[in-house]
Amino acid sequence: MNTIEKERIVKKNILQIFKENFNVAKTDDEILEIKPQKELDDNYMNYYESILDIFLIEPEHLESISGKVTDTIKRVTELWLITTYYSLP
């Protein structure tokens, strides 16, 4: 799988996390510019933990995926290693 396809999958899942779990009434483009630490108050850790769980990323990478949603998507794309036993959404 190439990087563009991985980034598309990561982006789709992260936008879904926002829409389903945080009731963010914004467009996809607006969500991409959100900085969770500022806009999700105390719930922002749930956001990052969800990302770690979905993409099977080790907790020690938590600090490196923080920042705006667009930054998180790029970093998760780099960290996410697809294995043969992992089924894609």
C-alpha cells in the first residue's frame, strides 16, 4: 500500500473519531485545522488514545502525534505499519 492510500485511510478514520465521539459540528476542512488540546478540553487524551488503538501504534509515540489534526494524520501515516493480519476498514 502506498503512502497516499495510507494517508487517505488515516484521514477518514480520524475524521470519523471526531464526528462520532466529540460531536464536532464542523466541516472536514475545519476539523483538519483543529488543535485538540485547545478545542476538546479534557477529552483530548481520549482522541489520541483512540488513534493509538485503531492504528496499533505504541503508546510511546503519543507525544509525536500531537498537534493539529493535519499534523497527526501525517505522523500516524508514517508510524502505522500494516501487517498481514490487520484488516483494513
